Amino acid sequence: MMNSAKMMTFPEIQNGLPLPAKKGMSFPAVRSLMLMPLVAFALIASTWLSFGDALSDADAAFVAGDYPAAMRAYESALSAQGPSAGLYYNLAMTQLRQNQPAEAALSLRRAIMLDPRRSDARVALSDLERSQGIAPEPSAWTARWRQILAEKVSLTALTIIGSVLAWVGAFWLLWVVFRKGRKFWPVTIALVLLCVGKAIFIAAYLADPRVSERDAAVVLAGSGVSLLAAPADQSAVVLKVPAGANLYVHRRSGDWSYCETPTGEKGWTSTKSIECVVPTA
Amino acid sequence: MNSLIKYAGAAMVFVACATASLRAQQVQAALAQDTVGVGQPVQLNISITGGSGVQLPERINVEGLDIRRAGQSEQTQVTMANGQLNAVTSAVYTYLIIPIKAGTFTIPAMSIRVGGKELKTQDLTLTVSGTPGGRLGNVPVRPAIPVPQSQQRQAPGQPQVTAPSRPQTLTEDQLAFGDLVIPRKTVYVGEVVPVEVRFFFGVPGKTLQEKPNFSGDGFTVSSFGEPVRREQEINGRVYQVLVYQTAITPVKAGTLEIPPAELPARLQVATSRRADDMFGGLFGSMGDFRDVPVKTEAATLEVKALPKEGRPPEFAGAIGQFSIEASASPKKAAAGDTISLNVTVAGRGNFDAMGPPVLTESEGWRTYPPGEKFTPSPSDPIGFNGEKAYEYMILAREDRTATPVAEFSYFDPSLEKYVTLKTAPIAVDAKGGAAPPATPPAIAVAASATPSATPSAEPTAEPEQSVLVRNFSPATFRPFVEDPIFLMVNGALAVSWVLLLLFGVGRVISGSKSAREAATRKEARKLLHKMQSAACPPEEFYQLAADFVAARLASHSRDALEAAPLGSETKAAVAAILDTHDEMKYSTAGTFQLPVEDRRRVVAQLKSFDDELR
């Protein structure tokens, strides 16, 4: 007995009894697991700090009038951090100072798409379009309520609320239908919950510019583009569209895109002269 | 042949005149000028279309004005359209108004009976300033349409109004003559002055060009409209009159010599019979033709510079008499949405040269140079009367409840002073942007194009830092409904719901009568299966058999067996089985034996019983 006790190592003895053997989880592994979140946190913190530094540098360059440097800094921040309405807005301000109205229009549209409640971006875009001689887009009532909804409430929160209500209604309906007893009012309430939830969900979905403006593009060619009757250089010109104007791309064919203006005119234009608001990978 | 043509033409005109009575009649009254000085005569024309021979009063009584009938002219126009001959008779009745005192006078509407119809003219307003009138330029004051002296009723003490008076026997230079009518003697630089150029033709002939030659140094001339053609009787001779309307605008101060207007024409000077041209037509005489330049007289105007005293800073060159009004649409605007502020300047004056109204009280608004559209009055061929609409796009930078105010300054030549008009602010509900950006370069260029017109359009300088934002929350271009977590959660809920639905449906199905019967049958068959086992002792075998019968009949009662839809043999066999079961259960005889053949027989009987019950 003594011999066998002597043969046991420290971790395996507790109050004189051998512990059950652990499979694949040694103490160093546990220690490593505990360290991993710390390392991850440190990495994230350092990245965020360096990101913050880069943005401070960009802002300083902007204030100092070094717009090319500010633009590079905002663009690299977008590449590193990913899309952000604030970053696109600051980039647009820099592009305006650089006299790049079409690029600024694109950045502002991206900022609005990411955060429809950015009224400053809407104001700036409105200013910019008027300065470029771009007519205000006709606002059908559907577009109008979509915009109002997007501006007033968080579409993500609305989507979640709508989903929750709909699911509560759906599960309640299921329970009510299969239980015994009176059913009229419980079923009615469940159906109302279901319908209201679905309506809120659909409204939030349709109001989301990432859905409704999915095909939007902006004319980047400095002199604007011509919408042609056919995808050929010699085709008849349907309409001239100024730089910075909004178009909706219906389909692509080689180097040509079939686009529609907000006022309904359709035609072909070179894909190179426009850029989609939703960045392509 | 000529006679035949003449009679045929007369017949056509007669038919046309007869149909003319079916056409709509119109009556219109117009003043040659709305604003005059005391003693300065002004002409009132009452035009009647679709009727003639109308009885009008010789005098119109308005206190402060002396209004007398001065003459009339009639004209029948025959046109051929779509193979149909149409004739329209029109008449112009001319009154001469002599203002006796200063003030604003309303000439009342007149009821006129034309072709059995009672028609009414509109009220007219004449403003008489204290400035003495009298002779205008070096042209004698005369009505727009000269009238024969024989028809004039000259009041004692009134200014002499002379018509172009020509002798009955026309000399060569009196075959045709012109008249340049300029309503004012003293004008201002930049002021638009309406002018009538009239050409009188006492003999048949035709003009050699459509528009007169009329130009000179120190003034510009607007384009001529289509001439109005009339017949005018002067001293017993009928003249054909072409009246051209235009406007001149002096460009420098001082004495302005206005040269004669000239219209080349080909006139018939002999009296042989020949059909030709516009004045001869069907009934024209024939003769030799001579090309002559028909000229008006020259004129002189005194041109004054606009006074510097009292000139408002927002004055942008408008000279005349104007009114202003404004409207806004929409009344509610979200952040970033523009409101269209429509400002209309109406009246008479130099619409071509005037600048737009200035927007004031525009703090918190961003304004842009307006778009503009001029609409002349329908009866004005020279664009002197009308209205100019300015559309301002305004954008709230802060929450605003009222639009900016539009201010418009002009110089009124009749009052000889500057006037500033203001619109009232219009109530709106406009939401402003949180942090409007500084004006982009392109906007700054656009705004600087009209700095004096919209000084408030220049945004206030904002610190560069303030246009940047510091909120960099990560976002995605993927809609939230396409987020994997959202899709997974909703998918799991959907699967759960479907499973619960299936469970509920299963429960409903299992609770039904047929389900219960099926369960009973299944249970009974299990008993039968147990009975077939060789290891099953006889007591248990018969107990199972009794249970099987009870399960299938859903009763332990013998009455149920009797009532069951079975054959008598089956009933007897089952009754025997139940008797055996009772015997084994209640007997104390000891152990029973059950041969295999008996087991098989009993099982067969029970199967038969089961089959018959289905």
C-alpha cells in the first residue's frame, strides 16, 4: 500500500484517494484555455486602439486640409474595420473637399444605406445633388413611407419586434387550437398578434434600403453617362445622366448594364462608368 | 369675268356673314395705359367680336375722369378653313379719357347687347398721378386709333387730340403714312416703354416685308408681334391700318432721338382695274404700282438715370409696377427634404432684365438660386404685362416653422421712387439635419453666380472638425433578415412550431374513436398471440381468451355476446370458451390439462370470432 501510494503523483492524490483519470484535459491545456480569451481581448483592444489612432490621424489630416491623406486613412479604415456609416460619411466629406462629387454621392448613399437615420448624410446628399443639377427623385407614397419609417425607427429593432410578435402569436395559436375549452377570443388574439407581427416584419424588411436599394448604382464618370437604346456605342441616346446621379441596374451583359433612372427612363450604359452602392466583393 | 368673280365673292361673304352670327360673341375693354398723369389723355378701347352696330353711350360718368366717345372702326375678316368660309365681324369703339384729378379710378363694367346676347366688360382701374401730363415726346397725344375730326366731340378746355388728317384728294406722299405712338415723354434708363407703330394706307397696295425697320442708337427694340389690321375712316376716306406693337428700352440717360419706323410697301397709284394682293383682294381696283417706304415721324424722349437716393440694397433692376405673392409646398418636410417656395411677381415692366426676389429671414435655411418662368398676359404680344414665377428650393438646416421672406424691390416710374414688396412668412413644419455639412465646392460655385440675389444662400462658415462624425459603429450591407443568426433562430422556431403542430395533430388523431378501436384490436391481437405460445398454462390460456373476447366486445357481459353480429355457431363456440374459462376460474377440481389440438381449435374459433366482428 505504501509502495503504491509512493508511486502516485501529487495531482492524482486528494485526501489520500486517487482521483479518477481525466481524458485529454491536462492542467497546461486548461491554463491555455483560460489564457485564450485574454489574448483575444488584448488583440481586439490593440486593433481598436490602432484603429482609433488611424481615425484620429485621418481627422487631423482633414482639419489640416490634407484631404488626400485623410481620404486614404478613411479608405484603409473601411478596409480594416468593415462598413460603417460614419466612416462613409467622413469619407464623403473628404471627397467633397477633393472636388469629387460623384464619389462623394456614392459614399453618402452608402452611409444612408447602412444607417438610414443619418439625417446629416441625407442633407449632404440633397445639397450635393442640387449642386450637380440632379433633379430630386420623385417620391411615390411607397418610397415616402419607407423613408419615413427608416428615418424614425431602428429597422433592426423593428424586425426583431415583428418576428417576436409573430412567433408568439403562432405558438399561442397552436396551443389554443389543440387545447380543450372556449377558443374564439384566444384564437382571435393569437391571429392578431401573428398578423401584426408579420406586418411589422414585412414593413421593416421593405423599408430597409439594403433591400429596396439593392440594385442602386451611382454614375461615377466625371462627365456623366448617356443611357443608350442598345448595348452598343453607336446606339441612340435615350437620356444623359449627370455624374453622381442614381441609377438602378436591372441586368448586366458583358461590359454593359441595363439601368433605369428614378424617373423611369431605361437604357444601356457602360458598367465601368457606374458603381453599385452595395460594394461588390 | 371680273364682275362674275365680284358677285360670287359678295355672295360668299354674305353667306359667311350670315353664319358669323352663329359664332360666339366677345366683348373686351382695355386701357392703353393703367397709369397716367393729370390731364394726360388715355384711350379706352372696347373690342366687340362677332357683332357690329352696337349702341354705346357717348359718355361714361366717372368722377375725376372725363370719358367721351372718340370713334369706332369695324372690320370683317373672311377666312377659309376646312373648305368652309367663315366671317368674323369685329368692331373697336374708342373712348378718350382725360384725367381731371389725381387718384385711383375704377371705370365700371358696361353691359353691351351683341347679337341678342347681353355681354359685360370688366371693371378697369386707372391710376392718375399728380404729375402733369399733356404732350408726349414730340408726338401729339392721340388715341391709339386715329379718328376723324368730324366724329370727335371736343370738350371746351380739354387738350386737343388730333388724328392724322389727310385731304380728300391724296397727293403722292399722302397715299400712305405712318404714325409712331409713344405714350410717355420722360422715361428712365432700363424702363420698357410700349410703342405702337401704325401705317395708314389710303390706296390698295401691299407691304414688301413683314416687319417695319425700326432701330437706333441709345435704345433697344423688342421684336414686333403680328400686326393688327383695321379699317379707319379719316376725313371721309377709308384707310387700311396696320398696327404693330413693340417696346423700346433706353440704355443711356439724356435726350434720345428715335428715328422714324419704316415699312416698304407697293402702292397702287393709278385706277385701272386689276385684282391683286392683300388690300385689293376680291374687290380691289387695278392700276400701276409703285414701291414707296412708308415712314412714321421721328420722336424724342428724355431719358433719366435711375435715382441713387433711396435705392434699396436688394434692388435688382426691376422697373415698372409689380405685385408679389408666395406659396410653399410641401408644408411638411423631413430632414434633408426640400420645400419649394414659389414667389410670383406680377405686373408690367422689364421682366427680361429684372433679378429675382431676395430671401430674407432665412436663418436656419439653406437656399439656392431660383428657377424662373415668365408668362406674358394673353393679350400682350410684347411681354410687357405678365407674371414671373420664381421657384426657390429651400432646405432646413435646423427645425423651422416658417419659410424665409421674399423681398422684391423695383423702381416705379409713375411714382418716381423705389418700392419694396415683402411676402409674409409661410408656416411650415421642416425638420433640420443634425449636422449639415459645409457647402461642397460645386455648391459654392452655383451660389456665387447670383450673389446679390440670394445673399442668405451663402452658408455660414463651419469649423472643419464639426462636419466630421465620430460614431463608427460597424454595420453591414447585408439586410438584417439575411443575418445567419437571425435565420438560424427563426429556422429553429419554425421547426419547433412544425413539430408541435405535428404533435398536436397526432394527439387529435390518437384521441378519435377509430383510433381507439384500432388500439383495442391491436391489444386483442397481442392476447391472441400470447395464447398461441405452448408455454402458456391452461388457466392463463383461457383467461387470455376471456380477455380477448371482452376486449373485442368491449364488455364482459354475456348479453353483449348475444347482441353481437355473429353467427350462431361462433356465438356457441365463444360461449363454450367463456364457460371453460369460468369453470377453470371457479372450480376447485385441481390442475387442468389442455391438449395442443384444443389450443389450436380455441385459437381458430377466436380468430373466426375476430374476423366476423370486423
